[in-house]
Amino acid sequence: MSHTYFQNVMHVVFSTKERRKTIPREMKQHLWAYTSGICRHQKVFVHAVGGVENHIHLLLQFPATIAISEAIKKIKANSSRWMADEIGTFAWQAGYGAFGVSKSNIAAVVKYIQNQERHHRKMTFDEEYIALLEKHGIGYDPRYVFG
């Protein structure tokens, strides 16, 4: 083939270190916007960003020219450094979850991310994360999921 055709949309989720509630309510929109800027700088298209006090969800479309793990590493490092400058001590957990999303499910995942505040009135992050792993058929050892 003479051209590369590529679509890779991922629902990416990661938590603050030890799942502490270290994202102040008044900083959420600033953090989401800053994180979106980091993505755009890497040519990663942002469909949605959201979350609550202890974690973030991103729906991202990666170009063929970038490794997902490298992009997420830069997103986490730069947003963590920025947040620490803004509020003091801040860090993300070491790992992350990345779940493939088909074109037909993009709108549903965007809505899911936009409704995180309401969603987490009923479910903890731990419950949500395990549910995502199971929904996507990702095997895990419960002893090591959260460190």
C-alpha cells in the first residue's frame, strides 16, 4: 500500500498517587485544559477529558507516528509537574489503563467521561477501574492492580 491508514482511539485512565483526592475542585478544569494542550502538542486528538478528585479519564486518538506509551508518559509527567507548580505536592500513579474504543462507541465514551461527577456518587474509582478491566477482557491480579 502506498499510504498508511490508521485509527487508534483509546480511553485512558489513571489515578493520583495512592488514589488520594489531590485534584482540588477549582483546579479540575485548568488541569483538564492543560492536559489537553499537552496532547495537542504531541498531535494527539482529544475527544474528551474529565474526572474527579483522584483520577482522570481521557478519550484520545493517537496518530500512527507516536507510541501510545510514550505519549501517555509525556502527558502524565508534564501535567504532574504543572499541577505540583500550581498546588504544591502532586503526582500521578505509576501505571494507567488504556482501552480501545471503536468509532461507533466514541459518543458514548465522551458522555461517560463528561458525567464522571455523577457517576462517582454511586461507584468508587477502584470499582470503576476493575469494571473497565473486566469489560475489556483484561486479565489482572487483584493484589497488584492498585499497588
